[in-house]
Amino acid sequence: MEFKEIKEKIKSFVKKEIIALEPWILNSDWSDKLPKLDQIREKVRVNKLWLPQISKQYGGLGLNNEQFGEISEILGASPYGHYCFNCQAPDAGNMEILIECGSDNQKEQYLYPLLEGKIRSCFAMTEPNFAGSNPTKMGTFATKKGNDYIINGHKWFTSGFDGSSFAIVMLITNPKTDNPHKRASQIIVPTDNKGLEFVRNVSVMGHSGSGWESHAEIKFNDAVVSTSNILGNEGEGFSIAQKRLGPGRIHHCMRWIGMCERSFDLMCKRALSREISQGIMLGNKQSVQNWISECRAEINAARLLVQDAAKKIDAHGSYKSRADISIIKFYCAQVLQKVVDCAIQVYGAKGVTDDTILSYYYRHERAARIYDGADEVHKSRVARLILKEYLK
Amino acid sequence: MEFKEIKEKIKSFVKKEIIALEPWILNSDWSDKLPKLDQIREKVRVNKLWLPQISKQYGGLGLNNEQFGEISEILGASPYGHYCFNCQAPDAGNMEILIECGSDNQKEQYLYPLLEGKIRSCFAMTEPNFAGSNPTKMGTFATKKGNDYIINGHKWFTSGFDGSSFAIVMLITNPKTDNPHKRASQIIVPTDNKGLEFVRNVSVMGHSGSGWESHAEIKFNDAVVSTSNILGNEGEGFSIAQKRLGPGRIHHCMRWIGMCERSFDLMCKRALSREISQGIMLGNKQSVQNWISECRAEINAARLLVQDAAKKIDAHGSYKSRADISIIKFYCAQVLQKVVDCAIQVYGAKGVTDDTILSYYYRHERAARIYDGADEVHKSRVARLILKEYLK
Amino acid sequence: MEFKEIKEKIKSFVKKEIIALEPWILNSDWSDKLPKLDQIREKVRVNKLWLPQISKQYGGLGLNNEQFGEISEILGASPYGHYCFNCQAPDAGNMEILIECGSDNQKEQYLYPLLEGKIRSCFAMTEPNFAGSNPTKMGTFATKKGNDYIINGHKWFTSGFDGSSFAIVMLITNPKTDNPHKRASQIIVPTDNKGLEFVRNVSVMGHSGSGWESHAEIKFNDAVVSTSNILGNEGEGFSIAQKRLGPGRIHHCMRWIGMCERSFDLMCKRALSREISQGIMLGNKQSVQNWISECRAEINAARLLVQDAAKKIDAHGSYKSRADISIIKFYCAQVLQKVVDCAIQVYGAKGVTDDTILSYYYRHERAARIYDGADEVHKSRVARLILKEYLK
Amino acid sequence: MEFKEIKEKIKSFVKKEIIALEPWILNSDWSDKLPKLDQIREKVRVNKLWLPQISKQYGGLGLNNEQFGEISEILGASPYGHYCFNCQAPDAGNMEILIECGSDNQKEQYLYPLLEGKIRSCFAMTEPNFAGSNPTKMGTFATKKGNDYIINGHKWFTSGFDGSSFAIVMLITNPKTDNPHKRASQIIVPTDNKGLEFVRNVSVMGHSGSGWESHAEIKFNDAVVSTSNILGNEGEGFSIAQKRLGPGRIHHCMRWIGMCERSFDLMCKRALSREISQGIMLGNKQSVQNWISECRAEINAARLLVQDAAKKIDAHGSYKSRADISIIKFYCAQVLQKVVDCAIQVYGAKGVTDDTILSYYYRHERAARIYDGADEVHKSRVARLILKEYLK
């Protein structure tokens, strides 16, 4: 199948099979919607569209970053788009890590079931007691004892922990190493491991959620896992995370652009259909026109920036493209927030109801400016990289 | 009791009795929290702080607009502040209308129980099919037939309908009158009236809510009420609404400033307590410092503008102060949004959780830029008023 | 010569020959700098870099829009870049018009001397008494009388009139035609024509300037020109202007991006060299870092948008790309203003002096948001084009 | 004379005598306009309006900060307002310093002629080689030798140096003192002092200016002055500067508000008089309406904030009000920039010409966000003061 055909097929699938179901899906619990989502996943598989981001060797469609970016925009139109194609966070990132760094055993036990969609996974990095802006500071430790690690610590925003089979946990194994970027490792911990305590699904923006749609707070109380559960070598936690970062950012940003386009489309339709006085529609008002054209300009700009970054990653790798990757993070997050805000304002009272998807985006995507590095962190980083070039 | 004493008493009451209960209140249903809130209301009464906005003649504290503004800021710190003192929207506005325009019978049946806190009420104005920016366009009609009005129409965002005893309904009684501002009337309709259909509590920002914390969609299907249920005379719907508007805006804006101050306080505390690297707190970062000082400047500016408008209303009445009243609407709504946004950003991941009040403000107050006239409507109005002065 | 080579040559030429002269050029009168600029032009010719925007047939380098865009960015680094390569406004646009619509005689008399750089020209469109946002409303008229047009009217912002040989004048020839876009024509008027009165060089941002660096106010008092001076046919004034518009906008926007890059470069150098306390440079401050990364993101986005629009023009023509052309107008103008503003702020007091180019940009480019259609006009146009698509 | 009468008189004086002369004054050299300005000053004296900011004891009107704030707004409408009333910077600040800290001799020699308007003065603080954001870092030193100071250093932005009689120079006298705020002193240096070299009037925003309207770069090359020229004691340079700061900021901010009001007035008049299509004026467009109402809101807010700060200074002194003083600095500077920018945009092409005062404000007041402490410096300061309160 040519990429163009894949794209068209996915586009129509999302519209017909996923967006159509939203009114029902959005207002139900994870356990209620799971059977229905599983049916859709089955159709995706039958249509040979499963795992678009994964290489053919591992059963995926083998798209590059630029191509998967385009798909991610299409899937991003619905909160369930990525899930249905098994390329949802955090599983997609975990698949990548396992493919790149997993041992044969780890692949057998964790990767293949994940690729098949039989299990879900999660990634435990964020901690309540340490600022995410400084990832080298962490309070979760693994102490080696014989063939085991004994883990203690406290994590939250472990998204999708609830109902998943294993967590990849970022933690300190080498606290005394000089280089703060060599202190951490990533270790696989089954979610039913003894000593791994589920505290709660943190209530976020009014909902604690469940299943894939939740953000757990968890504790490690002398949790014991085999040393064979480590990904790569001790101290490689950061370098592994780095690898995963670039492509992940492309996916995320394009997902946001998918939301932008859907919000933009809603805004335009409202502008054309809402009469404010005899024969004058909302779209005739200059404020609304300003928003429409500013949003159009900024969405276009955002997409071009992400595509440009994707090309750079495909050509030079994530590390050399890290300034561009940081730029799209803060730029796209801000565009998303603006577009959703404008669309809500054009909708008026209806914009804050759940009769459209806008309120969902508004609530769920405020975090876009925070997770994976707050805007301010990325801005400082970009500036330092730029200024460093001058000192060469 | 001197005003200063009242103020101090209320301040400490809000902190001790209301904010302290929030963690419990915020996460429960209206039916669960009602008994607790009723206990607090009883204490308010015992402390002689009940109905701060109402004249002494009707059992209140008799504060003027400027004074009640200060109280409203204090109460605004908690979502339940106004409710506990029986000065919450929409009941406070309805009390005002009934005091100014209610017949003796209407006062007997509706006003006094409302003042005593025995019943709740609602105000049905917004319609799903007509833009709120043009209040003269409406699809709800009352046709006179003998001593009755027969009402047909469709409303939503009838806040607090669920569990309330009566609605004041804005509707068209004189569709053919030339002056579009003389077509509407306000009519009292008991919520259990035949032909008044409860459609649903509209899900807003993820929750459909219940009781006082809900926004109903309702329909009038040949609902019949006595002509004695009209407030004032036919065609006076707008002029009655106008009267209510000015003081209402002061109260709302000061309530928002209360939220701003609470958010600001949370932001500062976080800035001081969150370490991002050895000895460096969030508050040492210039971006955070920028937000703190910009928010301080804008909150101060907002308060001064509202106090200034309150003085003008007290001195010259709402009509002559209408440009100022519109100005504080859009200015304060925007400041509120900025302050809450900054506070969330300073909190990081915790800012989007429900572990602080910030996410509640974020979700509930996006509507501040929409309800009671979208920002853009007020801006156009202010500009026209200003330009009109030049033509004199 | 390959495009890549052309580009490199021009880049180094601008740096060595033009920017190097600026300190001297910027502070002198047009008559003083002209001999020096003529010398530089001669070198450009010798280096075979003359007329990069013109087809080979007419003695230029034959670059397409996308390519000339890149050159325009390079030339844009200096206020004299375009002039030295004979692709400066308004002459470049006039060349284009004459090539496309000029008669053999017109080409002989006006185009060839212009291409050779022997004369300068100007374009008289803007009028003091009519808003530029509505180009169909104009107060300059040409009345046919035998083989002559008798012209009356009032223009200003006729840039470069002072010292130029001829003006292309936009005026009404067919006032009664129904279609308001068919009323205007473009007519060539020699600047020494009887009845063409030079009123003044309008003082703009503190300077009235002279020569190419001026904006004249002129009056037509029964000025008589031959009917053979018309470009194309009567009523084609707008369609001719349209043709010129697309490529012109690419050139302008890329010129602005050239200014952005130069300002950005200055900002970074200042950030690295200005110490604010022991060992702490300006570039260590988070506010400065924010500006650097935001400006980097927005300049990149602007360039990608312009390149994208250039490709569309090259592929589909200006008319089909008009929404994109409007988008880059307002988007790039705003980015330019932001970047210059940030650079000035980083420079501090020095930023408002004429010791750097920044103050020059600041003063001269405020007009970028106004000329060729104010931002607001373009925003409304884009929104209407977008909404129209929905109605198909 | 009552304050109200003073105010009315000054208002009408500014309009009739000063603004009326502007078209002539703005386009001439200082030496040309001086005789005319002297005539106006004479009239001010005759009308007993001279020195509104100075106590009656020293021959002024004896207004407090709040009152003089109101006057400063009125005078601020014209660039020559303050000059005509002899309350222009930097002389007004120098008068204050001399009154508070001057010895009898210093008063005799410098203060009285200044109060009478017989001489002008300047204040030399800013240095080209050190960031103004850190006032404790300075490269100008005075070394005591017998009864003399020998001064060496380099200053710029010594506004009004050209033609003035003396400079008050901020410099280091006690370089080794631990407290960096005790190292500087203020010393009077006659402008014709040997060793005080005039380098140039720095070209600012396109003009190097002359007389009061210039910003000199000067050098001290072993300039010798008597030790009796020091103001107060050695090391008191900062504390003297502090005293001067608060009232100075009120005056400046109210001057800016005067500019805001004049720009706002121009904007409204343009909105009402510029037709963009049949019967549709600029003021009918929603973008223009948005600007008008946003500017109105922000100007009102700015004035209320400044008045509030003035009251605090009058009640508690500058030191205790320093957070408020910093807030009005950055808040008002930003409002000024926004209002001028909006007014220019409403004017269109005419807005960038010198046919209105707007371009003058645009060029001269970009520096408002830089001088007397860049916005960012004040924002950090305010945040630190606020956070410090929490630690008490």
C-alpha cells in the first residue's frame, strides 16, 4: 500500500468509525468503552493499518517520522484515534524503547504482547516531590542486592497505570556518579509486583478517570525485581529517554495539530451558522475573522515547523535536531491553546458545554504547556543552544 | 456592627469555616454537601452576617455597592462563599428584582422564602438557538389568554434550576412593538409548573452537576401561568434586567478578584516552596517573577477599576455608569484567566490536578469571558459609547 | 552560474560591500550616498548579479519566486541591499508591470532605462483622502479628451518620486462601470509633466528624506498625457495590480525576514557580551532566553510560510494563492515587529540609539503593518476566503 | 488659588499656548524654538503657575504628589508641557535633590538659578559600558586628593547636557566599601569644567538633537572639582537617588498618561472621520472598537494605579511604596506603547507621518520600557518584594 493510500484510508476510518462514536465514548467509563474500542482495533488490523509508527519487521507499517507525523495529525482529530491504531502514548514510546534496547527476553515478555495490543503499559517518571524541569533530580532509587533491585520511591502522572501490565520506571541506580545524566536507569516493573503500591488515580481537571484514561500516583516500597529487568545498562536511563524523545515529540505535536484542525473546522462552521442579527452571521464580525485568519496562519506555521523538524530528525537524528524539537514543543502547545480558546469563544455558551469536543480539548490540553518539559524549560534550552553556537 | 468589623468577621469565617471544608465539598454531589452547607448558613445567620447585599429593611446588612464589592472579593475566595451568605447568583439577582418590582403577593410567595434561604430560584434567559450577544432576539413567547399566559420556548444555562422552586423567565410578550427593547417581559414560573419540561443538566466542562451546581436545559410546552406572575408591566423585561445589571457586575467582578487573590497566593507559595535545583526555587526564575509582578499589577488594576465603577454606580446609577460596567466585565475576566493560567503554570503537573483549587477555577471560569455578554460585545458597546460622546 | 553559487556570492557581497558601508550611508543625504551606491551597483553588474528577479530575456538572473525569496532575505539584511541589485521597490514592481503589460514604445522609453538602472520610477496609488483599505474608492480621475487623458487628483506616499523619471499612476478612468474593480487604470506620467505638482516629501517618523528615500505628496492639476501612456486597457488597473502583488509580497516578506535575522543576530551577540553582574551575562536571564527562543521559532515559522506561499505561486499563480499571500503579509509583519522590539529591549539604552541598525528598523518598519493593506484588512480577507470554501 | 482652579488654568494654557505651537516647534532646532519657549515660560510665571511641583517656600505651587500627578498628565499632552512650567526632567529631579541635600552654597550657585529658569542642568548616571540594570556597577570614579576630587569615567544618555550649566554626576567614591549601595556619591560638575569632554549628542531614533532635546555622551578625563561639590556625604549617592525616585516616577507615569489620552483622543477622532466605504467609518469596524475599549480600560487602570501609588508615597514615603512604584513603571510604559501603537494603526499611512504627534511618541517613548530601569528589572524587583513578605 502506498503512503497516500494509507493516509486516505486512515482519514476516512477516523471519521467514520471513531469520531462517529465519540458522543457515546466520551461520556462513559473506560470499562464501558473498552469492548467497543477493541472492536474498532480489530477493524484497523483487518484493514492492515495497525501500528503505523512501527517498522515492518515488527509488524507495523514502517512509516518514517515525516510520514507518521501526517498520520498522527489525522488520528489526533479524536481522543481515541491513536489508541485504535495502537500508537497511543505511553505504549508507543515503550514499544520504541523495547525495540531499541530490550533484551530478547524483555521483547518476548513485554514487547510482543504490546505490539499485538494484548496488554497496555505505562511509563513512571514524574515525581510529586521533584520538579520535572530538572530531570536529574529524582527521589526514586533502585539498590542492587544480588540479582535483584530493591526499589523505593514515589511517582505520579504514571498515565495509564490502571489496568496496564508493566511500567517502565525511571529511577536512580548510580547516585554517586559525577555526571548527573548518568545516574538514572530504566527498569521494567510489572504492575502487580509486590511492593508496588497503587495510591490513587489523581483527579485531573475534575476527573480521576480509569484505565488508559487515568494518571496514577504510585509508591515503591521495597519492590523487588530481577536485575534482568533493566533496559540497556545502568546509567543509560537518560540516553534511552533522549532517543525516544524526538519522534515522540513529532507525534505529539502533530496530534495537537489534528486537534487544532478539528477545532478550527468547528469554529468556521459555527461562524457560518450562528446568526447574531438579521442576516449577519458571527463570521461577519471582524473579531471572529481575526481569529479565523490568525488561527489559520498559526496552524499552518506549526505544521510547517513540525514537518521541518521531522525531516531533520529523519536526516540527522534527534540529538542534532534537539533545538528544533524543543521549538515545536512550546510553539505548537501555544497554538493549540489559542485555537481551542478562539473556537470556544466563537461558540459562546455552547463552547463550554460538552456538546462539542472543545471543552474536552480545553481541559485535557492545558497540560500540553507543562508535560514533557514546561514551555519555559524548552525556551531556556533553545536559547542556550543558539547562544552556544556563537561561542564556537 | 461597623463595616470594618463585618469585613474582618467574614474574612475569618470564610477561611475557617468554608475554605477548610473545600477538599471535602469539592468532590461530592450537591445532595451530599447540602446538609453541611446548611449548617454553615446557620452559623452565618447566628453571626449576623446573613444577606450582606440586602437592605436592612429586608433583613440584610445594608451595604452599598462599594462595600459589598469588598465583601464579594472575600467570599469569592471559595466557590461556596456566596452561597453560605445567601448572596449567590442567580438568587441574589432575583431577590433584587423582586424587591424592586415584585407585587406584595410575589414578595410573600417568592421573595421572603428566598431571603430566608428556604428555597432557591433560577433565571431563564439564554437560549440555545439565539445568540446571547443580541438579547432582543429570542424564541420564547408568552401569549395572553384571559387571565393566563401560555408560554412556549426553549432555554438553557438556566443555572440552578435543578432543585429550585421558581424561575424568572425572560420572554417575548409584545413581539410587534417597534422598539426591540420593549418586547420582552419577565415572568415567574414555578419549576413544577405543568408544561415546563426539564430536558437535562447540560454537561459543562466535563460535569453535568446537580442542584445549585448545574445548568439546565428546559422547554416550555404550553406552560400556563397566571398573568399576576409578571414582574412589573409587559415590555419592561429589559429595563428590569438593566437595573439588576450594574450591582450584579460589581459583585461578579469582585468575586473574580477573590479568585485571583487566592490563585495569586497559591502561586507565590509554590514559587517559594518548589526547589528546581540546589537552593534555587521556582521563585528565583525570571519567568515566574514576571508572572508574579504582572499578575500583581493587573489584579490591583482590576480592583481599582471595579471600586471606581462601584463608586460611580452609587453616585450616578447604573445607566450613567454603563461604559465603566462593561469595561470591568471584559477587563476582569481577562485578568482572572491570566492569573489562573500563570498559577497553574507555576504549579506544573500539580496545577492541572484537583489537589488545588486552580483546576476548578480554570474550568469554571473560562465562561467568564462569555456569560453576561461576551468580551467582544462589551468592547463594541464601550467603543460606541465613547465615540458617541464625541458627536455631542 | 548555479543558484547556490549566486546565493553565496550575494551573501558575501552584501556583507562586504553593503553592510560595511552602512555607518556612513545611513547618516547621509541621498545625494551624498548616490555616487557611492552607484559604484556598488557597478560591481554588482560586473559580478553578473544584476536584476536577480528579472527573466534572462530581459537581462536578469531568471530566478523563480522561491529562489528570489531566498535572495530577498539576504538583501534585506541592509536597507540598501535591494537597491544595489536593482530590485528595490517600487522599481521592481514597475519593471514587472512594464514587462507584462507595456507596449513596445513604453518598454523602449521606460522599461529598458529602468532595467539598466539609468532612471528610477515610482508608483502613485495611496491617497490622503481615501482609506487604502478600500482600493476601489479613489479621488484621482483621468478624463479622455481626444488622444489625451486629463488627470486630476491628489496622491501621497508616492515613494521615491523625488528624482524619479516617471510615475505609474493608479486612477479612475471608468467611474460609471458597475464592477468597482473595473473602474481603475494605470497610466504612466513623466514626473516633469506639466500639471503634476510636487507638494512635499512627507515627513515620516521624523524625516522627510530625499531621492529614493522619500515619500512624496503630489497633485495632478489638469495634467495631460497621451492615451498611449495607459498600461494595457482601460479598466485593467486592478487586474494589473493583482498580478504584481503575489511576487511582490514574497519579496517584501523575505526582505523582512532578512531584517529579522539581522536583528536576531544582534540580539544574540548582545546577550553574550553584556555583563549584568559578576559573570552573569544578559543571555543568562530567562526573559532574554524566552525572547531568543520565541523569536527563533517565529522567524523560522515565517520563513517556512513564505517559502510555502512562493511554491504555491510558482505552481498555481497568485490568484489561487491569495489567501496564503495575505497570511504571510500580516504574519511576517508582526514577527518583524516583535523581533526588532525584543532586540532593542536586549540592547537597552543603546537599542534606541542609531549606533545599531535596530532603531532604523523600528522606525521604518512600523509601516509594515499598514502599507500594502493593513493587517486587519488581510485578516478579514483571509477569513472570508476560508469561510467561502465551506459554502461550496 | 485652589487646586481645581490651578488645574483648569493649566489645562487651558497647555491647549492654547503650547499644543497650538507644536507644528512649528516640533520641526525646528532647539536654538530656534528656545526664544519662543522662553516667552511661554514668561506667561506661565505671570499666570502664577510656575514650578507646580516645588514647595511654596522655594517659590513653587506646593502641590503634593497626588496633585502634581494630575498636573503632570495635563502637561504630558505636549512634549513641551513640562518644560514651559519648569518641571521638566532632568531639572525637576535635580531641584529636588538640591533642596533636600544641597548645601547653602550649592543652593545659591545651582538651585536658585535653576528654579528661576535661568540655567538648565543634567544628570549623568548611565554608562555605555555597564548595564543600567545593575546600578551598583559603574566605571566612573572620583578620587579624593586634598580638597579636590579627580574624576575619570565615561557616561552617556546625559540628557540635556548640551547647553546646560552643571551636571550632577553619579560616581564611585568608596569602591572598597562592602555594601555595594554605599559606594557611590553624587557630585556637581560644571559642564565647562576642565577635563569634562563632550563627545557627541548620541543619535537616538534618527536624530542627535541639540539643547534640552539631546542625550550627550561625555567623558571625564582627570576632571577636578572641589570636595565641596559633593551632595550630602560620601557613599550617599544611592540613598539620594532613591528619594528622588518615587515622586519622579509619579510625574513620569502621569506624563505618559497625558500622552495616552492625547493619542486616544486622536484615535477616536480618526475613527469617526475616516470613511472606509459608503457610510461606514473606521469606528464601525470591530477591530477599531476593540482597540478603543481596551485602550480606555488600560489607560483608566494605569491612572488609578498611579494615583494609588501617589497616595501611598504621600502617606508612607517612597521606600515603603517601592513595589507600587515599580509596578506603575512597567505597567504604564506598556500601556503607553499599546495606545500609541493602536492610534497609529487606526490612522493608517498618516499615522507614521509627522502630520500628527503619534510618530513622535512612537519614536521617543520606546525608551520608556528601558530608562529608569528596564521593565524586566522592575518585574523581578516587585516579585522579590512580594515573595519576601511571605517569608516574614
